[in-house]
Amino acid sequence: MNVEPHYQNIDLKFADTEIPSGKTGWRSPSNIALVKYWGKKPVQIPQNPSISFTLSNSYSETEVSYSPASSGKPEMEFYFDGQRNPAFEEKTAKFFQSLSAIFPFVNQLRFVIRSKNTFPHSAGIASSASGMSVLAMVLCDMERQFFGTLQNDEDFRRKASYMARLGSGSASRSVYGGVVIWGETKNEPGTSDFYGFPVNDRIHEIFSDYQDTILLVDAGEKKVSSRVGHGLMNSNPYAGERFKQAHENLSELLQAMRDGDTTTFIRITESEALTLHAMMMTSQPYFLLMKPNTLQIIQRIFAFREKTGLPVSFTLDAGPNVHMLYPAAIKVEVKQFIEDELVSFLSPLGFIDDEVGKGPEKIL
Ligand code: 2P0
């Protein structure tokens, strides 16, 4: 078992007369899992390792103003898309409070947080991954600025990923660009249950600019909340086998990604997507999150691949929208395929063109 980093630090606290005011801001992307995280143990430890593409165009952008607080705990106003958002405010305040042994300085500050996403809320793109990773970047950035620690980028990212994980498991992967593993993986040194680990130096270049066109099937889509979803795995009769299979799939997928083997990539990622949904269908209570048009699109992708031999495939999140994955070199052919065969199955929101991205960026 990997050793958990020890981040509790009572010294990360301002002298009473030196509590600062200022502003910082980051942008952080969402990510799409190829081997899925579905099932966890306390505290935010995954039942199996997962691997994802960090996205480029689907991100959260968050500005945080801070000033001295008087109450001895984090004070907060949270605006989402310009509107005060009590639900996000409560969630973020709770998250910050839970971090007070790691970042004691949060108890001394009043935060005004303004956040927005580049993707529509109802698109079912993991907003917790971008939203929680962006907050982790902000807090680590404040630590670096005010306490002189985390000067080394590797230390900075690792702590940010650890913090992001505590906010939302999948967010641990968004702290890095490219291809990222979260969860200890056999024969992959550096991987850990406590933080994400980028494996770009172990990946064939065909995957470095892989495309993800997100086909929005249902605008009013309701996802299973992650709290409910992960909880279902505690009593799913197939859970044990599933966790074992995910370990095996990750090792095999990583080998295929090293080799640039798109055939194996397609077989494993599509099977992972269907298995995620199979887990929801075999839970109590059960959930059917695909829509008729999800299946229409998947069938069209199978037929297009059969007809053209082009390496186009799909994956799914915990919802009805289809992430269509393909190498950048066949963008033109895939665009035509979407126009000719898929647009009639899409909601008015259409689709989002995305691709593998570089990870979070400081904006302020
Ligand atoms: C994933 N998902 O690997 C999987 C696949 C959705 C389907 O991680 O409870 O929001 O915050 O740790 O990360 C969604 O769950 O869960 C998720 P929490 P999270 O991307």
C-alpha cells in the first residue's frame, strides 16, 4: 500500500495582525474516465484504480477574493454564473472546514468565490471534477504564495491532487494534463490511492491529442448523484468481480496505450462504459441511465467502424450522453459522420468538441 502523504501542518496560519486580502484565480478542466471509478471506501479511497483523459475545452474558471474573517471559521459567498448559489456555498464551506488541519489559514479568511463552467450544467460533464480541482489549485496556490512552501511543481500538483480527491474522487485526475491514473496500479510505480499520477511518458503519441466529441442526447438529463452511485456498489452482488476486472482492464489498457494499439483501446474502453451502466442496472435500487438515442448513437458508431475501419469508439459517464473518442488524424471523416448520421439523435444542445488537454492554468 502506498504511504499517505502527511499534510497536516499547524504552521500554515497567519499571525493575527497579518491576515491578507487579495485575489487569485484558476481554470481547471473536467476529465473523462476510460477505466471507471465506481465504488469507494472511507475516506475517498477508490475500490479500484481509474484512468482518464483530461479535457481541454470543458473547464471551470474560478476567481477567489479573500479578506480577514472574524468568526474563526471559513466565511463564504459563492456565485455561480453570476448568481449567488447557496448549495455550492454550503458544499464549499463544508469542504474548506474539513481541511482546517491541512490548511489552518482557511479559518482566518472570508472568501468570495465566483465560478463558471464553459459547458452547460445539464450536459452531464463531470462538473465536480473541474469544480473541486479548481478549488484545490487555489488553496495550494495561496499556501505557496503566503508560506513559501510547495515551490516545487511536483509537490504542488501532488498536494493539489490529494486535496481535490477529498472534494471529489474524479477531481484528483483533473490536476494533471493528458492521461492520468488515480489509484494504486500493479507494476505502475508512482500510482496511488491518495492522488492522481500522470502517465504521459508511458503513452503512445496517438493518444496525446485524442478527440472527445460529447454528443448531448438529453438536455434535461438527471445523473445518479455520485454519493448514491458509489453507495450502490456497497451492496451490488457483482461488485467484487467488477473491482478485480477494473484492475485487469487498467493494466491491459495501459499496455495498449503504450503500444498505440487502438483496437485494444476500443475493446476495453467500450466494455468499461457498458460495465459501468451494467453495475447501475444490477444495483438495488436499479437505474437505467441510457436513453433510446444513446443506443441509437452507439449502434451507429459500431456500424461506422465496421464499414470504414476507422478507430472511432464511445465511452459513457453516469448519464445518457455519449463521449465519442477518436484520433485527431480522422477529425474530418468523423465530423461528416456526425452531420450525416448522428445530429438527429441529439438534444438542442448539440455536441461539444473537446480533446485531450494540458490541465489547470492560473488566470489571476
Ligand atoms: C469516473 N464517475 O471515474 C466515474 C465514472 C462517474 C462515472 O467519478 O463521490 O463525482 O465526488 O468521489 O468523482 C463520479 O464520481 O465522486 C465519477 P465523489 P465523483 O469519472
